[in-house]
Amino acid sequence: MARVPYHKRLIRAYIYYMLACGAVIPQKKLSQMVKDLHIDLKIIKMIACTWYLRARSAVPKSGTLHLAWEHAGSPNDHHHFVQMLRVTLLSFHFILQLIENHPVF
């Protein structure tokens, strides 16, 4: 099954929220319902137009290998670890187990 982008999932969740509120909250005057609908549509438009919906951490720049260990410690930064070492964290640990008792190391 294809991966649904985060923007679409968030918009879908907000629409479900709108439907649930409409079913649970007592009916209002038509003018208030129209105002609420305009607010909801503005929120959906803001979600669709926002480039980054999740907080992004700055990627530290350094030529040393210690950054890989910092990236390995944080689940949010595992993709940085993979980008630096070109191997997944699980594969890296497996390789370490294979070579840890080797006399060269």
C-alpha cells in the first residue's frame, strides 16, 4: 500500500474532527456554522500550505565520527546515522559483533 503523506493524514484527521464536532455539539445558528466552516477551511489551507509540519532539528556539521554516535542515540536522527555511514544501525551493530574480537581491531 502506498505511503500517505503527513499533510494528507493531518488534513484527513482534521476533517474527521470537524465531522465529530458537528455530530456531538448542539446545532448553532446558521451564521455561526458558516463562520466555523470558514475557520475550519482556513485551518485546512494553513496545513496544506505549511512546508514543515514537524519541528526540525539543525544538523550539526563536523568532520568527526563522534556525530554518528550522537545520531545513533536518538531515534529521530537515525536517518542521519544512515546518511553518514551508509548502513542501518542494526546492520552496523551486527558488523561490530562480527569484528569486535578480531585481532586487527
